[in-house]
Amino acid sequence: MAWHVQEALQTLGHQVIAIATSARQAIQIATDQRPDLVLMDICLQGKNDGVSAAEYLYLNLNLPVVYLTAHADEYTLKRATETSPFGYLIKPFQEADLHTTIQVALRRHQMEVALKDTQQWYATTLVSIGDATIATDIDGFITFMNPAAEFFTGWTQEQALGEFAGRVLDLIDDETGGAIDNPILAALCQGDTITLPARAVLRSRDGTNRPVGDSASPIRNRDGEIIGGVMVFQDMSDRRQRESSLDAQRQILETTQSLLCAQLKERTEQLQFAIAVDRLRQWIFNQCDGDRTEFLQWMLQEIGQALKIDYSWIAFHDRAAAISTVVAEFNLAEAEPRSMIRRAIEIAKFSPFYLRLFQRQCWICPAVEILPPLYAASAQVIVCPIQGEQGTIGEVGIVLPDYPCWSGFQADAISQLVSQAIRTYQSSRQNQAAQTKIAELQHLKTLQDDFIEALSHELRTPLTNMRMAIELMQRMVTSLKDPEVLDPQVQRLDQYLKILQQEWHEEFSLVNDLLAFQNASGASEAIPLSEVRIQDWLTIAVERFSAQTAISIQIEFASEPIPKVLIHLPTLEKTLIQLFTHLNHASPELPIQLRTFADSGNFCISANCGLAEEPNAEETLPRRKQNVSNLRLALLRRYAIDLNATVTVEQRSGNTVLTLNLPIRTA
């Protein structure tokens, strides 16, 4: 029979690689040769029959088997069918039947291999993906689970296969802790994709809770019939953490935005209030006229109308800060207006209230117990300090029409407005008084100039006439002199004329010094300065003065160089002339010794004239000459003030030393 079949197969174009008579031999040949198809007789030699050999070849080598048997009993057919044969031929059979059975078996095996490859590819894909995947049959029993699902659920695939999905997928709500309906079963029942709730948590077999998310869907065949379900899910811990972080950041941003909006609104209100107060300030500052009470009353009225205030007042403290007296008020109420004008408060009795004002802080709706009874008629008030140059000088109070819209910024703005307005008013009144005083002083200066001019005329005219009379008398005496005859009366007359001429000269010098002192005392305008080398100029000025007056002056200059200085030369020249004149008047017979040196940023000119011995000042100079000397010294000091310099007078061993200290100022 085997040879006959081999011959038939070769006739049909097939190749027979071997013929085996036992199951063991068949398995060995198939393992070595790997044929495309095995024709297996059920009855074989040995302990194992063809059914056992066919089962091994199919399960282990994936080889298709077609049974050839003469037995068609039910038992044999049942055993053969359980091994999933690819054909069953009952001997005897025709070659055509054999050929057909072989073609069907080969085609079926090819399709089965392709299907297994596809299944293997899908299985490998499901195993390889990172998301956890669980598949069930139509009844909800698990048929597949990839490693990710094993890790999340705590079940191995071997443990989970055949288990009900609701037992393996233990889902709870993160917030309530209640169980969540199994999404695979819901997808099988509804025939649609089911998405997990936002707060779903998977409780693994070991009790670990892990946030999960994704969906479950039914599996349909080509006809659209549901044949199972699949669920794909992933760990949502990182996502939940990011969402929590984003929620926290969003809350922070929303809080910050709300805060910024509130701050912006507050700043806008403050800006609008500040603009209104600034306009009010400009309007008030331009109206600083009239009596103080009228000004304060008008200012409170303008503030009240601009800020829509019902009642306000101003109180001032006395110099000892012991009594506060209301001096002005504004009342918008038409019926039964109240008045606090001239009512006083003893500050010491309400020290907690006034201590805050003295610290330059405002009260905004203070407790009634804090307020003085005079101010406690209305609970919603602000009281602001009025600041003067020396501190708090009073307070301004406002009855608030709408408390929530007032803040510390607005109270401070009102305090600054009233304080600045009062200081501006006081400055304006002081400026007006100062201008009035300046006008009076200018009038007195004009009168003084007129008086000095008249005095100069009245004093110099008699002196000029006296000088003319003395010169005429001198000519008469000269004509009466006889060189050969010494007339005692003529000599005495000549001597009297010399005394009279000397006294006239002293009187004329006194009048000139007095007028010069008056003119110097009235000078107040700035004088132009020149940059000069002071030592070079001093040499020329001393030589010119010595030539004009025949006064001997000896100069000793400082050894260190003196830089150029800024100074008014005419005033300096007048100062030196007075200095030399003063020293020569004290000791006309002795030379003047002049010395220059630098000391503490000053250029010093020191002059003195020595005396043989140290006499009494009253004996050396008559009283009249002493007064003249004092007048010249006063004029010298006046000139020094114009030079921004100082003059010192010292007595050293009978010497009168005058030192002029000039500040060294460079351009």
C-alpha cells in the first residue's frame, strides 16, 4: 500500500522523501527532513499508533497530517479528530481523492501558518507596547495580558488567564474610595469605547494604589459581532503630579492676578484721588489772601465740595501744645447745623489720641473711646495732623460719607494738602510783611542818603570857607614879616595860624572819614572781583601811597609763593589806605613795617609802627585824636567786611599791630 501511494504521489508531481513503518521512525524522519505534509496510517508497528505520532508532529513540528486508515469506527474517528488532522482518507481511495485531500491540506496549512504568524505578530506587538493591555472574551474572562499589565495589576498572565476581568482590574475612585465599574464589561455591554474616570485608581494585588487612565473597547469580527474586549491603560502618576502642579500654579496665578487687579484698582483710585487733590492744591495755593480765618473757612469749603464731605473742621494748638481750639469748620448739612468754632480740648486728657497725631500719623475711624467727646459725635471720621515747621501744630477732621473708599493714602494726602496750604499761606503773609518792611527800609535808606548828602554839604561848606580864610590870613602874615625885624606878635600870629591850619586839616579828615563810613555802611550790592597776583600789586600800591603821602613803609614779603586771588582792588586799596593812615596817625614820626604771610587759607597783611617805650594810650593821644583813630579803625573793619576779610588789632611791647586776613579765593 505504501509503495502504491508513493507511486501515485510521484505521478501527481509530489516528492516522497521517506516511508516509515513505526511512529518513532516517522517522528525521527520528520524531525530531520521537515517535509511539507505527512500521510499517516493510524495502524503502525510498535507501541504508539499513528494518532500519537500525528499529534506530536503537529504540536511540536507544526507539520500537517492527513490520516490514511481502513478503520472508520466512531472511536477511531474521535481520536483522530482530537489531533486536528488536515484530512482523513479511508482506504481504499482513489488517486483523485488523494490529490484533492493533499491540496486542501497544504492550502489549509499555509493559511494556518499565516494566521499564526499574524497572531504572533499581534501578540508580540501587544507585549512590546509600553501601555498595559488586557484582552477578554465576550464573557469578560481574560485571554491576554502583556507584561505592563502584569506589573500594574500584580497578576502574571498565567494567573490571570481565565480569571474574570473585574477581579483582576480592581478600580476605585481616588476621592471617594468607592469602586468603579469595570470598563471592559461596560464596553462589552454598551458596544462602545468606555473612558476611565479622571480620578481612577488601580489597586494592585499587593494593595498598591496607582492612578491610571485610558479606555476600553469591544473587539469585533469581520461581521461586526462582538467577540471580546480589550483595555489599554497607563500610569498617570506623573501626569496627575504635573496636573496638580499646574493646578497649584494656576491657583497662584489666579491669586496673583486677583491681587494685581486689586492693587491696580487701588493705585488707580489713589491716582485719581491724587490728581483731584493736586488740582485742589493748585487752586488753594493761588488764593492765599485775606484773613487767616477766612482763608481756612474757604479752604475747608473747597475741600468739602471737591471730595463730597458733609462736615470738616480745623483746630490749632497753642504754643505750649496744651490746648487745641477749633478755628474753622465746613458744614454741608442744611438742617440743624452744628458748630464747634472756638471750642477747646485739653490735649493732656486725651494723650493716646494726640500721641498718634504728634507722631505724624492719621486716625481712620478710631474707636469712640479714643476720640475726645467734641469729635465723637460721628463714628466714621478721619483726623489728620497739620504739620508746621517745628512739628504738629493742629489737626483737620473729616466726617466720612463713605468709609470703605478711604485709606491711609487718602488721609495722608489730605494731611499734606492742608499742612502745605497753611504753610504756604503763612509764607505768603510773611513775604507780604517782608516786602512791606523792605519798602519801609528802602524809604529809610532814601531818607538816610538825603540826610548824608545834606550833612556832607553842611559840613564841608564851612570847612571850605575856613580854609579860604586861613589861606588869606597866611598871606597877610607873610606880607607883614620882616626878615630883619623879629616882631613877637607876628610870630605868635604865625604860630596860631599853623595851629588853626592843623586843626582844620584834622577836622576835614574827620568829616571825610565820617562820610566815607556812612557810605560804606549803606553798601549792599555785590562788587566785581578781579584775579591778581597780590604781592606784585601790593608793591606798586605801597610805592604809590608813599610817594603821595611821604609816609615811609618797609615791606617784607612771605617766602612761600602766593597764588592769584579773586578780590575787589578798589576796596582793597581803600582798606590799605585806612590801615596806613591809622598807624601813621598813632605814630607819625616812625616808619610803617609791612609783612605778608599765608595762614590757614588766608593771605595776611600785617602792619605796625614801633614806639620807643610803652606809654599810656590816653597820654599818647588826646581824647579827640583817640576818637578819630577809633573812627578810622571802624571804617577799616567796614571795608574788610566788604572784602570778606577780618582785621585784628594787637598791642605788642608798645607796638600797634594791625593784621588784614584776606581769604585766598581762586577762579
